[in-house]
Amino acid sequence: MKPANSNRSIKTLLEILVVSTRLGLTSFGGPTAHLGYFHEEYVRRRKWMDEKSYADLVALSQFLPGPASSQVGIGIGVMRAGVIGGIVSFLGFTLPSVIALILFAGLLATTDIGNTGWIHGLKLVAVAVVAHAIIGMAKNLTPDVTRKTIALFALIGTLLWQSAWTQVGAILIAALVGFFVFKKHKESESAKSSFPITKRVSAICLLIFGGLLVLLPILRELTGSVWIAMIDSFYRSGSLVFGGGHVVLPLLEQEFVPTGWISEESFLAGYGATQAVPGPLFTFAAYLGTVMKGWVGGLVATFAVFMPAFLLILGALPFWDQLRNNPKVKGAIMGVNAAVIGILISAFYYPIWTSSVLQATDFALAAVLFSMLAYWKLPPWMVVVAGALGGTILSFV
């Protein structure tokens, strides 16, 4: 019986790897689109989980900081085959875009970024993509005047005092405001769900998450190691992102551009290229790590930026019912989501807009790219190709 069980486990893990890798190769369009692909594959087609369990898992991932689609994928793997299943699911969904961006960064190292039209075109793609993301998210996250006001103050604060700590402060203040203002907000009936993770394992994951968040900055100061500093920056960025992959942009920009580890041109060019590959937007870290420290740096950066998401999803699973059915906690989440919109708009203006839209022709191309996404509903890879071609043409005008 033991060999049979072992064979079934290996077969299950291989099945998870094959399915998640296929999704990693074909899931374009950002986290919202990814969740649609997951629903079609895991719920409707394979019936690995029911509608209610999937909705609960998505809700948990939206509540936690980090890349929502990756956390849902990890959670599905865990529910299918335990912690190892979660790791396998994560690797399958993430590695295709990681490999693509490491190769792109290596190619970019041989290119004169400052004088290349197609790179400027990719920067304009970032303008269109972030603008589209802001508009779509704002409709859902700031539907009333109170949340619009929270977003406004978060925008003003993070725009006038640009630092990662300002962004963290804005999120904490917004959570506090939401905790009190929306504590009586009416929600749907309470929900129950079941996850195959013990509270002991979850507690260990949460301790590791918090321990690394405190320990890494201390080690950074004590050792002066560039590698420790890089791991700390990526880990902290991955720990503080609410709202999905687009929100990681300002955190990573503040960590690496002012310090001189990567130029603003390289940063925004890589962000534009990230839109052209399938999979999670957090794999942008693989590009940044490769530019700074070669392909090994790319792998280390990927590990560091995704580690908080993995620890948090494992740590939160058994406690989710208590959290999501608490009205005050829901109110805090509503406040945080509103602040995310303000942070996004701040990042959209600086550095994205100020370094990309330099003249009327840039604005015109960005408007076309935005229309391709928002109105014509073309796939992101076509927008990226159009941006690169448009930037090349503009460089000769």
C-alpha cells in the first residue's frame, strides 16, 4: 500500500506541475485575468475544488499583501497535495516568466538603453498599463466619497514625501481609519472554509515571516553585504504590497533607483517588458536581480520577493474564517484598498509619467496603447509589440 500511495503522490505532484506550467506559459493579462484562467482550469474543468472554496481562497489572497494570483495558485497546490503541492504549483506558474525576463535582462545588457527608441516605447507601455490598472481598480476599491478621500490623502502624502516608509505609513493610517469608519459596513453572510494546514505549521510560517522582516535589515547593517541588502529590499517590498503586482512598482523603484543599483531607464524598460510575458507581475524582480547581479541575482531576487507571499498564505489559511467574518477587520481592509489607489496614482505620476511622456508624440503613442488595452481589448503582448515599434518610429521623427 505504501508504494501505491507514494506513486499516487508523485502522480498528483506531476499533474500539478504540468497544469500550473501550462498556465504559466499562457496566462497573460495580469492578476485579474490569472484568476479567471485558474477558475476555468481548476474549478470548471478539473473540479479540484468547488466554487465556494475557490471564492474563499481568492478572498484570502486579496486580503494578504503580495501577488494575489500567485497566492491563489499556491493555495490550490496546498489543498491538492499539501505544502509540497503548493511549492510545485508556484514553480510551474512562475518559472516561465522568470526565465524569459532573465534572458531579456541579459539581452538588454548589450543594448545602449539611453539611445534606443524601442526601450522608450516600452516605457510608454508602462504608462498605458498602469493607467488602465488604476482606472479598473479605482472603480471597485473607491466607490464612495469616503474611500476616494482616503485615496486622495494617500496620493498627496506619497507624492510629497517619497519613500517606502511613507507608503507603509499611508497604508497603516488608512487601515486605522477604515477600522473605525467602516466597522458597521454591511457584508454578505459569514463563510466557512477548510484548509489542510495545521495551526502549528501556520504559526511557524508567520514567525518566520515576521522574523525575516526584522532580522534582514539588522543583518544588512551589520554585514554590509550587497547580497543581504538586495535580499532585504526585495523581501521587504514583497511584504508590503497590497493590491497586486502593479503596486510593487513604487516600492521597488524607491529601493533600487535612488541608490544607483539600476538606472531609471532600465527599471521602466524592464517593467514594460514584464507586461509582454505571461505569469505574475512580481517576476519583474527576476529582471531587476539579473541587471544587478547576473542570472544568480535574478533567481535570488525572485526567491526573496515571493517568499513573504508563500509564508503568509500558509500562515493565514487556518485563521481566515475568523478574520474575514470580523466586521472591523473588513473595514480596515477597505481602508487599505483605498490607500492603494492613491499610492498607485503617485507612482503613475512619478517616476512613470515624468520620465516617459516628454513631448506630444509620446502622449499620442501612450493614448493609442491605452486604447488598445482599455477599448479594443487587445492582448497585452500586442500592446508591448506596438509600443516597441512605435517608440522605434518616434526615434527617427
